[in-house]
Amino acid sequence: MEILVTGGAGFIGSHTCLELIKANYKIIVVDNLSNSSTESLQRVEELTNGQITFYECDLLDRKSLVEVFEHHEIKAVIHFAGLKAVGESVSIPLHYYHNNITGTLVLCDVMQQFEVKKLVFSSSATVYGIPEQVPINERFPLSATNPYGRTKLMIEEILRDLVTSDPEWSIALLRYFNPIGAHESGMIGESPNGIPNNLMPYITQVAVGRLGNLNIYGSDYPTSDGTGVRDYIHVVDLALGHLKALEKVLLTTGVDAYNLGTGKGHTVLEMVETFEKVSKKRIPYNIVERRPGDVAMCYADPSKAKKELGWIATRGIEEMCKDSWRWQSNNPNGYKNHTYSSESGIQFRLISRKH
Ligand code: NAD
Ligand code: UFG
């Protein structure tokens, strides 16, 4: 059974490709490589002894996407492709709306044309806006505080409208909390461009000597130590959540949203201390002003995913920190400048290349 993975060369996509191959799915990846490189997929091939058919293709390029669907018997799509930097989305909102929303519209239109109506979509806990309480369940009111979040919210609504218009569709909206960690091999992981916005890649780059002190945004939140609380989830647990969601959409119709989180909240200081313990590296930090838009506490009620998908996260923050560190220390510059070459050789078919 062929599964199309959009954005499969990225952080969460590459980990999901690995688990899909392990579970014997045949996968096709489309990615425009705007925030990734094929190095991740070559390493997935190496780790699994599997083969990935890769298309360098932009979702906005309908013609090329149609070609992909013409060449394969695609049964379902896992849709990761999108831009995700909150700050950047405030600076260049039209680019975000076009890339994320138009990209999804084109994808769904082509899926409809080929009668592929099974979709797993990467949403985000950001759709809960500023939650009034924790833990957050799927029935909480939805809102957005920035253009990135609004793209996720709008896409969720568009996908619901699609199911209303044609009940043969089956769609899972997966609302991720804070994905961190890396595959235990230390061969694939998160490789952000420029200075990381997120906590864990910032910590690992401090530890590896690429960045100076960590800035901790605020120590006066109403939390146990005053720093922000988040639900960090190991990217491998998250990837496995996609396999469960895929199984569900393949068997059912309709649309449903699921929180993918652990249900446990940890403060920034707890994360720093845990990282220091497992890596034996000191993370110097400064406490600075709160970051605009941040909430004090955000963690999931993951019981719906447990009940309806049979999924729970099993990896704790020690394992997350250990695996993040193994990835970063093995690959101080992420995938950049790496001379690694795959023996199996990824199956490239370049049908669209943007310069
Ligand atoms: P990522 O940037 O590593 O992966 C996204 C991939 O999509 C990249 O490889 C990029 O090149 C590709 N892409 C972007 N626009 C494209 C387009 N128009 N056509 C084809 N390919 C395109 O990000 P990630 O962390 O793996 O996130 C995957 C998805 O999960 C995204 O939709 C993101 O918004 C969502 N998400 C991520 C987080 C997080 O903290 N990482 C949290 C919640 C939701
Ligand atoms: N933090 C710092 N210093 C940093 C970076 C982060 O103190 O350099 C703190 C933040 O203030 C927050 C916590 O660490 O308390 C986590 O921050 P991240 O930036 O790692 O994650 P967020 O919870 O802010 O946001 C992430 C993604 C969003 C997504 C959200 C929910 O960036 O896109 O998780 O899924 F919407």
C-alpha cells in the first residue's frame, strides 16, 4: 500500500517515514526542501534498509503533484508540508497563508481528483490559542494568536467542510504539543535553519558550543518555579501516533481531532536540569523578559487518542533529552555540510526543482 508523505524530509516527517517503512508501508515523499534536505531521507533508508521514492515537488505546483498521483497507487496521505516559524509568520503572513493554506487546497483537490480521500493532517496545540485551563482536551475553544496558528485553524475548518461536502473523506487532525528528541540512532533529528526559536534545539546548540547562554523567557509565571510549562513529546512517540491515525482513517470515514501529547507538563528549568544531567554539559542561562504570546502552561489531555487510536506516549523527558543530545553531538551542524552518502541510494525522481 503506497502512502504519500508531504514534507517527509522534515523533522517529524522523516521520523514518521522511518516508522512507516518499519511497518511495511511503501512510501512516496514530496517535499520542496525549503526547510530540509534529502540527507534525512537517505539516512532513513540506511537505518531501515528500505527505499523511499522522493519527488522534489512544491505542493503549490499542481501539475507536478498530479504527475506523482498518476505514477502511484496512493491510498492515503500524511500531510506535514508547511511553514512553522511563528515569528516569521508575523513578518511574512501572505507567504504563510499561501504556502500552508493554498498548498493544502491544491493537495486536497488533487486527492479528490484521484479519489484518494484518506488524510492525516499535522495540526498543532497552537489552535487552542490562550487556553483558560489545563489539561487541554479537544473540546476546548479554538483560536489563534498569530498567522501560523491561523493557518492551522483555517485548514482544520477547511478539512471539516470537505468532510461535510463528501462523507467518503476520512481525516485525522493531529494536534501536536511540543515535539523534541530524535531517533535513538542519533542519525536523524531536528536541524533548524538559523538561530532556533524553540527551547530544545536552542539548549542542544548551547551544549555543542554553537550558541552562548540560553535566554529563559520569564520566571514569574504562576508555575512551580516561575518558568513556562509545556507538554514535551518524543518525536518517535509522535511518529507512532501517525501510524495509529493512519490505521484509523484507512478503516473509517469522517473527521476527528486528536491531541498528541504526554499529558505531563514540565517547566523550562526542569528541562534544562534534565538535559544537564543526561548530557553532563552545563547550560548557562539568563532569565529575561517573558516572550510575547507565550502562555504560562500548556499540556494535553491525551485520553481521546488513547481511547480512539489506541496510542499513548511512552518516552519521558530523560529519554527525550538524551536522544536530542545524541543527535546534536553526532551532528553539530545538523544535516549541513555533511559528507554522508547512502549505499542504498534514494530513488530520486526530480520532477520540479525551484531555484
Ligand atoms: P519541518 O520544517 O522540519 O518539516 C516541514 C517540511 O515541509 C519541510 O521539509 C519543508 O521543506 C516542507 N515544505 C514546506 N512547504 C512546502 C511546500 N509548499 N511544498 C512541499 N514541501 C513543503 O517541520 P516539522 O517540525 O517536521 O513539522 C511538520 C508539520 O508539523 C508542520 O506542518 C508543522 O506546522 C507541524 N507542527 C510542528 C510542530 C513542531 O514544534 N515541530 C508543532 C506542531 C505542529
Ligand atoms: N523558551 C525559552 N527560551 C528559548 C525558547 C523557549 O525560555 O530560547 C521557553 C518558552 O518561553 C516556553 C518553552 O520554552 O515556555 C517552550 O517554548 P518553545 O518555543 O520550544 O515552544 P512553544 O510552546 O512556544 O511553541 C511550540 C511551537 C509552536 C506550536 C506549539 C504548540 O513552536 O509552533 O509548540 O504545539 F504551536
